Amino acid sequence: MTTTPQTDASIPQYLLERERAQRSDTLIRCAALAIGAMLIAAAAWLQPPINAQREKLQLVPQDVETVPPKYAWITALTGTFRGLAVDLLWMRAEKLKEEGKYYESHQLADWICTLQPRFAAVWQWHAWNLSYNISVATHTPEERWKWVYDGIRLLRDRGIPNNPRAIGLYKELSWIIFHKVGDILDDMHNYYKRQWAGMFENLLGTPPLTADAAQTVDAFRPIAEAPATWQDFVARHPDILPHAEALRGVGVNVEASSRDQLRHPLEAAFFDRYGALIRDTEAALAKYRKPTKPMTPDEKAFVDAFRAIPAPLADALVAYLRAKVLREQYKMDPQFMLSLMTDMIPGKPGLLVPLDWRLPESHAIYWSRYGVREGRKLKSVTEFDLLNTDRFTLFALMSLCKRGRMVFEYNRARPELSTLNFLYDLRMVEPMHQMFLALGREHAEEGEQVGNTAGEMLRSGHVNTLEQAIALFYARKSYAQATKYFEYLRDNYKEPDGSTKERYTKPLREFVFENIIEMRDSSKEAGALIQSLLLGSFLSLAEGDGEAYAEQVGWARLVYDNYMKDKGDDREGRRSLPPFSNMVADTLLYFLVDVPSMTLRINVWQRMDENIRCNAYNETEFMDRLRAECDALGYDFDKAFPEPPGMDEYRKTHPRRLRQEEVKVPSGEK
């Protein structure tokens, strides 16, 4: 049987169309494969120059090999779905926050940061959210401090280590410490300040009560110069090994490390006990203190183990442990801290800056300066970012001029009850002045001739702070310093036509008095001026000039009443000042430890009003130090600084100094 071949006409049309479609699909697939192969080849050819360009522009993390496993494996696991997961977590975290479920929201925020460890803005936003948004939604000081400090720790302990050159993280950390902890805008700001000061006094001790900046710097120097590792310390001090074993026997492991904990193990095991049992009971002071309760067996064992260490070796060990905790727990470089105290000001090596590391402002300076140093290593850093970060150094120095000396008596059992007050620190005026000049030159606009000024951009802060400093120097009878800065402003900040500003043509005394009346914009300015006036009055009293003494106290009282007249409703103590009598007593305490001449100090004490002496005498830490100094210099403390009459009765009615936020001072307080 013969089969007749089929023609196209005899084949159904749908079969013909299917065959054409199959041929077309085959061509398309072949073309796609060819194009894909070409694109892959082109990508492989372009990848090396692209990678080189990314490296050149610093778009690739320089320390990618150091990414912690926690972040590396999660990033690899989520792959391309990471962006979607982050979006969903953001929405859920915001919803939980609005519902008041802060702990759940915080956990999701932590996951978001873990999923995007190299995205600096994520860390920055969540730290700000913790310290500002969530903290103010809580109601107790303890709760608020927990969230504020969580925001600080998020940046300091995790955000910055993952993004060590992201200048925005340093700027945000500096701002939170300066503004949230150091300023007065939060209702709980005094609680934050006590917690912060107690934390760093427990670790670093109390800085010297002295006007000599060199002594303050030298007291910190052993910490900065301590060996970086235990092996290096042992190599330098081999005799420490048996003592380290003895300390281990009483619960102190000198090699312990911190692992993302709220406190370093050494803070609890060593520094809490060292501060309470050793430092607070030094022989020079112990004989003047009232008997305390007997030590427990564990406490006695610790004291015996530590006292067995020869004094120079014990000092070296404490310095090493302090440096170790600073590096591991607080992520701070002790050598950089020292450099800020000795060489902070560009172009002014050797100009000492006596930073008190119990103050938030000192830490704001640290993180802003460290951030500028690290940020400059990136080619993509902008002048805007550098300037904004540098501003926090200036803000902090300005604040330290007005309240850089701390009256702090640490209550270890109840830190929130610690005595806390602030005095101005005129040692900071010259560093502040020189930093303004240096940064003015550094950030000058293109073509701007700044001369010997801070430039137009920084002019306002520079001029205002110097004018306030002039009043403070004058009030303290430091007329040469007041004249120096007054003449500087007169000669350098002129009118646009080159003429001298009218306010600088007046006599210095008239300029100061007008400034005194105007200085009531903030508690910092008013408080600093009052303290300066009081210190000046004490110098007059010591010199026997009763008329000048009365005049300066009158000025101080005038400033106080003028400032406090509209602060009667300030229940949180954010804007109000302490009672005037407390300010006088606190200023007297600093006079007694600040003035080199023992004769002047004795004269003031014996001529001072009895109530003020009772108030000051009740501050045992300062009086103990004064007693120890008298003993060392051969003075009879009880004759030079006799206990005021009626002190026992005074203590019954004044068991402790009321905290500022507990006191509502009416404008007519006497």
C-alpha cells in the first residue's frame, strides 16, 4: 500500500502554527543564552575595575573580615529577603512603640540593627528613638535612665564598632551624652547626672580638688600609660603574679573581660569594693571619720589581699585595671583621653584642658573629637558633617566654662541621693577661646578672611561665651584676665565699617555690670556668675575688705533674685537654682580647696557667717580633705577651721543636703 505525502494544505492549521511557535521559541532561547553569556562575560570583565573604583572611593568596609559571626551568618542566611524582612520589622516595631510595648519594640529594633549592621543610619535612628522617644514615655527616673543609657550603649558598644568611620554615629553619641545627660531639658536630668558621675567616679576616682590643671592631667596620666594587656603588665611588674592569685582567691579575676554586659565584671568584683573599702578609707582621711560598721569576712579578706600589695605596685595595678575597663566596657582609648587633656587644641600643643571624666561634657568632647579623627579617613566625608561634629566640642567647652567644677559626694548605696552641684571653671576659658579660633580657621568659608576671630559661622557662640567669662573673671577679682579678653573682643570683633562696637568702648566695670544684669538666660549662666561673684567676695573678705565683700555678695544676690523671680513653678528643677544659702556654702567649699594660700582660707572661714559655715561643715567629704591637708602641712585643723557653734543641733535639722529637684525655692528665699 502506498502512502501519499501530506502537503501543507492537508495539514491542519493549528499544527502548522504550533511548529512555527516551537521554532520561534528555540531561536529566542538560543538568542537569550547568547546574550546572557555575553553579559556574564562583560560583567566578569568589568568587575575588577568596578571593585577597584569601589575600593578607591571607600565604598567597601575596610574591615569586612572582622564582621562578628552574629552579623555575618544572619546576613548570609536572609540573603535577598533581608530588605523585605527589615521593612516588616520596622512597621511592627513602630506599632509596638505606639502601643507602649517598649521592650518588644526594642527587641525588634535590635533585630533590624543586626540585619543591617553596616547601615549607620539604622543605629543612629534607633539610639535616638531609645534615648528620646521611648525614655520620655516612661515615668520613673530609673526607667528613663535605663532607656537613655540603652541608646548610648547601642551606639557606643555596637553601632560604632560596626561602622568605625561613620561620623554621624559619633555625632549622635556626642549629642545624646551632652544634651540628654548633661543639659537640663529632661525632667530627670539630675538623676542622669548622678548616675553618670557615680559610674565614672567609682571607676576613675575623684579628680584632685585643685585649681592646677597640671595636677588634674597628671592624676590621669598613669591610666593612659598603663600597659594594654595583662601579659605586658606582668612583663613590666613580674612581682604581681602572687598578688593576682591572692585577689583571685577573694573573687577578683584581673583578666576578666566584658561581654556586652551592663557593667564590667571588674566593676562589681574590684572597683565597688576598692572604692568603698580602700579609696574612701585612705589613712589620711580614715582617722578623721566616724567609726563605721565592722567589715564582713569577705570584705576583710579583700582588704587584706589588696593591702598586701606594695603601694607602688598597687597603684600600677589599679591604673591598669582602670584602663582595661575603659577600653573593654566604655570603648574609650585612655591614650586618646590623655591627648585631649594635653593636645586637644590644634596649633596649641601643651595647652592643658583639665577634663573631669565624671562630667557628660567631657565624654561629649571625646566622642566628637574621636569621630572627626576617624571620619577624616573617609574620602566621602563632607565639610558639613565635620563642622556639625566639631560644634559639639565647642558646645561642651562652653558648658564647662560655666559648670565644669563638680561638687559631688557619692552615695554608694543610693546614687540618686548623692550631693551634686556645679561651679564654673575658668580654667576652661582659654581652651574654649583657642578652640573657637582653630575651628574658625578650619571651617572658614571659601575666600573668608577670619583673621584672629572664629569666623562668621562661629562668631555668636565665641563672643557670647567670652563676654560671660569677662564678667566671671571680673567678679572673682581676676582683673588682668578680664581685661585681656575684653581687649581681645574690642580689637577683633568690630562693626562692618571697621569701627569699635559701642559696647566695647565703655569702661570695663560698666561693661561687666551691664552684662551681670543681662546674664539670666539660663541657669548655667546665672549660676556661674553668682559663684564667680561669691568667690570674688571671699577674696575681699580674706583680705579684710568688708566693703567690697558686701558689694559683691549684694551683686550675687541681685543676680539670684533677678533670675529666680519667674521660676516659682519650676517643680522639676530644670531652670531653677539651688537655695542661695546652699550656693554660698558650695562656693565656700571650693574656695577652701581651690585657693593656694592657707592664710586666705583661714581668714575667710573665721570671718564667715555662722549659718554658712554650718552648711559647709556638714559636707564631710570636703571638710575631711581639708583636715587631711592641714594635717599634712602641720596646721591644727580644729584651730584653723573650728567647728561652728550649734553644729550638733544643725545636723539634727539638716541630716543631708536636699537635692535640687526636691526643693522648690520661692523667689523671696533668704
